[in-house]
Amino acid sequence: MIKASARVTEKGYSGLGRGEYTFKTTKDITKTEFITYIKNVYSVDVVKIKSLNVKGKAVSRGRISGKRPDYKKMIITLKKGQKIADYELSEK
């Protein structure tokens, strides 16, 4: 099962003009699996995909220390003219 969520950041929104969308996924997913997931869920064509492994930060709360989980960040570029409606910023 693929877990993916949109990464809504300032840097991510700067790529929307170029048709780039950023997602946070689990570490074990591959590029081809993610492309098929995006095609099935959003019905769009992926032109290019970049993946980055992100290490989890070390955190501490008082005497208890731990680490946030590692994850993979996927940056996809869609075919010209296509958009992911759930990702767009609503104007108010």
C-alpha cells in the first residue's frame, strides 16, 4: 500500500508554475510505483520525477530523546496544461 501526502511549502508552491508537485512518501516506494499511483489517483501524465531521501530529525522532550521517521520526497513534473486540483491554493 502506498502512502503519499502533498508537501505544502513555500518552495513547493514556487514549482507550481513549472508544473512541479511535491509529495511525501514512505522510504520503500520506487519511482515507477509512484508514477502508477499518481496516474491512478489523479488521472494525469507524469513527464519527469525526482526522488530525495530525507533523514528524520533528532528530537528531545525533556530527558526523552528520539528521532522523527525518515521519509522520501518525490517531485513530479506533469505534462503541459495538466494540474492536480487537490494541490492548488484556494484564493480568498
